[in-house]
Amino acid sequence: MTHRFLSALIAAAALAGPALADEPGPGGSKPPVARTGEEVYRTYCQACHMADAKGAVGAGAFPALANNPRLGTTAYAAYIVANGKGGMPWFKDALSKDQAQALLTYLRSHFGNDFKEPVTAADVEAFGQRPTSRF
Amino acid sequence: MDTGRRTPTRRQLLNAIGLMGGTAAVYQMMTTFGHAAETRFPGPPNLSGARKGSTVIVLGAGLAGMLAAFELEKAGYKVQILEFQNRPGGRNWSLYGGDKYTEMGGATQTVGFAKGNYLNPGPWRIPHHHKTLLHYCKAFGVALEPFIQFNHNTYVHNVDAFGGTPQRFRSLAADFEGNIAELLGKAIDQKALDAKLTPEDTDRLKEALRGWGMLDKDMRYVKGMASSSHRGFELPPGGGVNGAPKPSDLLPFDQVLRSGIAANMSFFMNDEFQTTMFQPVGGMGKIGEGFAKKVGHLITYNAKVTKLFQDKSGVSVTYTDTLKGAVTTAQADFCVCTIPLTVLSQIENNLSEKKQAAIAAVPYSNSVKVGLEMRRRFWEEDQDIFGGHSFTSQEIGLISYPNNNFFQDGPAVLLGAFAGGPGGYRLGGMTPEERIEVALAQGSVFHPQQYRKEFLNGASVAWNRVPWVLGCCARWNEDTRREHYQELVALEDRVVLAGEHASYVGCWMEGSLLSALDAITRLHKRALEA
């Protein structure tokens, strides 16, 4: 079974369930695969946390990741990215272990954050999961 | 078998049942017959006997909030609505030429569309069985027209098939069905299905396959008049001397499989996406405007809710006037809160811990729509495409053609992107200008000669950057439904939540309306018991 075919099967499984009005359609909506931490941030994160990682305010707010001491605790940051928080979705199935490791490393060393301790494979154990079914 | 008794006609039977059990019994029987589409809409609620002077504060002037307010006022309650925006309708929304829109992060777009053209950033199509919405559209004078959901002549594009060249839906679908029919015919001939089917059923199935898959007398799917009558001709039938048609070549089956066409065919079978579908004349936002004609006098705009508290004596809601800065605390006996969970989870309140946990447990999806105004309807004039969608595996997901004003001269607006999931996040993270460039680059695959040449201007909405919702729709899964759904929808003393997030028809307008009707029915019962 080719990798591509497997991906298609997983994508199809993820779509199982009732029709949602905000699903574009059967073709999917696939961006280029993000590899570096910066690419992962640009692809998945800056839509809400903004290009400068300073967040934004409307009727509610998206928190800033810039100058954020909470990123000092890798386990906390990894937990939030993996499981989401409030309106933020979980990314444990969207991101591979490598992508999560690259992202966390990038966030901890950019946007005014300067945490030296490396992000380990154990920190991103939760990522790379199969999509869960929805209802 | 003739029993000697005449079988009653269906009408006679329904009349008899109606006499015995009333309309509910007729309805149930009709559903059993499959003659009434399944709907959870029993008709407008019959709320009677409201206590004189009872007050309700409704948070949010989207469809759920406005319907709740309309029915509660009708029942005799004194109703006030608080709305964050300066317009009614919520996610029911259209952008027209001249409209200004500022997203979170500060990017402001001024829409440049010609008069009458629009982009529906949110909902854009209505299933024929969403009866609550259809009922209130009719009641509130919102004119509907067909939405062209399924068009055989649009394109399907997959970067991994046919060297990236789009194919017409009908050709891919015909070739998929033809090949499947031929393969299944071979399986029958090789006795592969003998254990499953009687010889009579095997014969019936073979004939069905021949007719469905356009096979020849030898059960083969081949180039010819039969296959071309489904997939399209090389030279279509004409008149006179050279009128004879020429059949078209079949596509290689391995590439047909790679195109993912089966997923497209399945998509159109989804009960929310089956024809007939509708759209309001003049833009989806006409529905919100229609509701606001009934309850607009109740709405306070530019009101940012900051606190929601209840006690034995009532509910108090604190809000800030976002234009003037004034802070007000409003009191009411009861509250219907339709604020999206993304926002509600950030508002100070004294709801129970379990309720707060439910409110914080539901993440929101994202999606991005891009409207592209083109100088002329080249998809109609050059490619015979009248409404419908061309699908792609690229980030934009699809492009969709306008469903109204066919054959008109002058500019028209295409939906140039409907990106969700990973593609939606990436487009959402771009500037409005970058989104349009991606939409033009990717959409050009369908109309390479015309797309950039005829482009005039564009507008985009990334739902996670919409200041009043911070996302597109609530995304439940089996776990969160089990752990939090009942807690979320439960009436908690004087406060009840409503909206698409409090329904199983997630993300559809119908879900928000059904949720609102259920919420106010329970609230009314509670109010009478108070």
C-alpha cells in the first residue's frame, strides 16, 4: 500500500460523519507540507496568533506567543498544541512528531522568547495520531 | 395475491389515520412512507401564557438570537438583544461593493464589486429539507432562488492525476461507473457472486450494470455512442449533412481512480448536499435582514458583553459600547445566550463549573472564502458552465460559479476559494492580497486563458480572524458530545445557550434555528414554573 493511498484512506476516514457546511468538498484543501518550525508556524499558527505572534483582540482574544513565559515549560506548550484550548483545535493529528518538535523549538527561540533547553522526542510523543471521528 | 378486498389508496389511508390520531399520526405515517422528508421542525412554537412584564435578554443578533427574540416577544415577553457588531445576522452575511471589513490583526478591505454582486463569506446554500429556515424565510418575506449545487459540466482537478489537467465531472463519473460495471460483470461471469445471488438476481444485476455503466452487448465499456452519451462526445450530434456525432476517447482507468472522482460522486449523495438547494435572491445576508425587520427594534448594536451573572432574582449582563466606551449593566429575568463558544469562554460569568467546562471544550473550525470579480462570464460564454463547483485538491478546495443572472453581460463574482483544514489555516494566515494571489494562481488551472486576464478585484474572509466569532463553527467529536453536549444545552436556572454549537446540525443555519426553538421552549416552561 503506497503512502499516498494510505493518506487518502485516513483523510476519507476523517471525513466520515454528518455533512458539515464548512467542508469545502471532496477534493480537500491541501497546503504544501511544512517542514521547518517557521513553515509550520506560518501554515497553521499565524492565522490566529498573527505573523508577529502578538495575538489579536476582537469580541474575544487570541493570546500572544511573543514574549510568553509559558513557552518556557515545553510540556505545557506541547500539551496546548496537541490538545487545543477553548476555541483552539487540537493539532495532535494534523502535525507529525517532527513538525511539532520543529514548531516548539522555533517558538521557544523566536518572537522574543529565548529558552535554550532543546525540545526532545519525548516532549512531542502525543503528535502524529490518526484523526478522530467527529459527530 | 388477490384477497378480494380492495387496497385503500394512500390518501384514504391517511385520512383514516388522521381521524384516529390527529396530524401527528398522519405525519408519522407519512414519514414511514417516505413522503415527508425527515425534519425536526414541528412548526413555530406555541408559547402561551407568559407572565406580564417578564423580561428576557438575548445575547447575539445572529439567526438563533433573532428567532428566539421574535418568538419570545410574540409570546408576551419583554425582550432586549445585545449585539457586538453594528449589523444583524451574525454569520449570515454578504459583502457588497463599498462594504468595509476589518479582520483581527487590522487588515482592512474595501470591497470593489459592481452593484448587485456579492460574496457570501459564510453560509451560501440551503438544503431543501432545512424546513425551519425555509419556513421563516417565507414568513419573513425572504425570496429564494435555486442554488446550482450539482453541475455535470464542471471540472475536477487533482494534482496527482492526468498530469494535473482538470477533467469534466461527467467524463470522470461516466468512466468510473463504466469501468466498475464492466469489472463487476466479469466477476459475475467468473462466478464470484454466485454465493451471494440467485441466478435470476445475477441476470438482473448484469442487465442493470449494462444500462447503468453504458456497456456494449458483450458487457464491455468501450469508446462509442453509448459511453459518449454519458461522458460527452468528441463532436456532439448536429443537424444536416455533417450532423453525425463522433464519440470521445475514454480516460485511462488508473488515472480516473487517482482523480478521486468517487469522493466527488459520494459528496453529492450526502443528504445535506443533495439537490434541490436554495439561496436568497441578492445574497445570503438577506435572511438576516429579513429577521431584523421583525426584531430590529429590540437590538442594541456595538455592545461587547463582558460579564454574565445570574442569581435568585435575575440575570445581569454587563456590556461596553464599543464606539463610546460607556459601560452598562442590563437586568432581565432570563437570558438566551447565543454568543459563539470561542467568545463566551472568555466572558466572566458565574455559570456552574460543569457548564463552563462544556463551553471551553469545543474547538472551532476555520475556513476561508475568496470572492473574485471577473470582467465577464467566461465560464458560461467559453466553457458552458452555468453554476456549480469545480473541485481541486489544491488549497482553494474549489471554485464556484454564480447561480444567478445567467447570460448577463458585465462583471460577475466567482467564489475563488473555499479553503478548510490545513489549507484554510495557511490562507487564513495570509494578508488579503496574498489570498487573492493564491486564489488566482490555483484557480487558473481551470480557466488558464481567462482567469488573470478577466480579473478585476477580490475580497476574502478568513473566519478565524472574524472579530466577532474567532472561528467558523463548533467542532464536536464523539468524546466531547458524550462528556459535554447535554451539559452545554441544559437550561441552568435562568440562562440557556443556543446557536449552531448547541445542535447536531452543526454549522448549518438550520441547526442554530432548531437550537433556538428548543431553548426558548424550555425557557418558557421554566418561566411559568418560577
